[in-house]
Amino acid sequence: MTAPVLVTGATGFVGGLVAARLLAEGRDVRALIRRPGDESRISTWGPAGQIEGAPEPVGTLSFATGDLDDPESLVRAADGCEVAYHVAGLNTMCLRDATPLYRNNVDGTANVLDAAARAGLRRVVYTSSTAVLGGPPGRPADETSGPPHFTSHYARSKYEAEQVALGFDGVEVVAVNPASVQGPGRRSGTAKLFIDFLNGKLPFDVPAEFGLCYTDDCAAGHLLAETKGAAGERYILCGATVTSAAAFDLVGKLAGIGNRPRTLPVAAAMAMAAGVEGVARVRGRKPSLCRETVRTLAHPHLYDGSRATRELGLAYAPLETALERSVRWYVDTGLVTRPLPGLA
């Protein structure tokens, strides 16, 4: 009997993708959940169904209750495992108090790694982010790039967490740095912009350039990092770089619609975000748009994902394939409600 693989964050998007890929490849998965009842978030979410063309899971899915704030629960969850995928983390913006980001992403990572060492695990695959990368302006960042000018507390917290992970002594750690993960299963972030555009409800966007990693490629890159990645190293997962205008044009072409949203100058978007923040502050609510989000969207996200191909053997899906499958999933799940002539 092979040892189960511990996956933190399996109730989330990327963690669900990783769990699905492991199960489809015959691995037994032990998913960390925060409280009894969270099992349904995985079964309802259907992680195996998020992998394009994947067979029914052939591995066994079990659960361990624990919390990133509770080191002893993490040791119990890791007991008997050989490998862990630490995917859990907090990804949000517009917080009045960013403390939860650092507690979850930095302190939580330290706790998971300490638990892995105490439980005698061989390796931990840590899910970082391309948000931690810098690089010369106008040139794609690679794995040697230094810390960026942080556009958000999320980016800073992930950078600090990655420093903890790659500097940890006690268990092998390899990091993967996915760019914006898009594909079936994704509903938030950039996917929400695509969905709103397809529904005719996106009046404007901001000038942006971003890296994209298709869902299947993200999951495959994680598993390849476990088996082929060098300990103490990081691997960018990014299959394509595209401007927001080009992405909307391609999505519109695939869907058979036009009327790409008007590109709003960054200064105007920042002013609008400041107004939304002010109203939310008066009402005591989290703003739906903030300057932190605009800064992040407008910052160039240029990444070189070729190392994962050269050293791990990861083959990326073409951009058009990734977006076409994404659009079809939006329609099939009812997220897009108006007719799309291109998919008729």
C-alpha cells in the first residue's frame, strides 16, 4: 500500500485541481479540511471533473481535520504521508486589515513545513505565485528574478511565504509559481471579467498584460515538480502572455460577439476605485473595487515559463485552446446566459 499524499487547500480551486490529478493518476489523497462537513465542498466541487478529459478517480480520497493555525493538527494530518502539496492560502484584496493574509500565507506555510518535517515527509510541493517575481521592465521575469515592487499585500505575503518555504531546513521543498490560472472551474478574478464580458455586463477594463496558465497545465506542473523538480528551486507555470485587449478580442472571436469593453486609463480607474473605497468605508463594508486591485491589474505580468518545459517536461496548451475550453465551460455551467453565436 502506498502512502497517501496530503493536500492542503483541496477545497479551493487550485488545490482541487491538484487533488483531482493525483486521484486520476491512482494516488491516494488525504485532503486537509478545516471542519467536519467541509468534505462536501470537495465532492460537490468535483475536483476530478476539473481536469479536461480525466478518467474517473482511481485513487482514494480521505480527509483530515486541521487548521493552518493549529500545528498539532497539521502533524496529525501529515502522519503516514510521504509527500504533501501545500496549496492552501488566502488570496484576496481590498482588506482594511491585511493581517489575515500574512497569518495564513506566511505563518501557515511555516506551520505546514514544520509539521511535514516532524511527520518525516520526504518532500513538500509549495504553491507560490508569479506575484512574487520582479524582473527588468519590458522583459519576462524568470526564476532568478528578484522581489518586485509589490502591488498588493497578497503579493508581499506570498513573497514572504516563499522565502520561508525555500529557506526551510528539515524537508525537501520545491515551489511552483503559477501565473493567472484559467480554465474550467475558474469563476473569479480574470475569469469573472471574461464572464461579465460574455454576458454584456463589463463596461470597461484597464490596460493590462498578464501571464496565463491553463488549469490542466497548472495541475500537471505541480505533479511534475514533485517527481522531477530540484529541491530548493522554483518553477514558473505560464503558458502564454497576453494583453487584456487581445484576450477580450480572442474570447469575443471564439464566442462570436464583438463590442470589446472600453479601455479605461489607469488614472481614471484609480480615481473610480478610490470613490468605491470611500463609499464602502462609510458603509462599513469591503469595497468591490479598490486601488490595490487596479494597481495589480495595471502592473505588467510578464513571465517566462520555459524552465518547467525544459526541466520538468511540461507541455502547455495553446492559448486559444485554453480560452475556448474556458468559454464552453462558462456556458455549460450556466455562468453565461446570453446566446453566443460562435458556440452554436
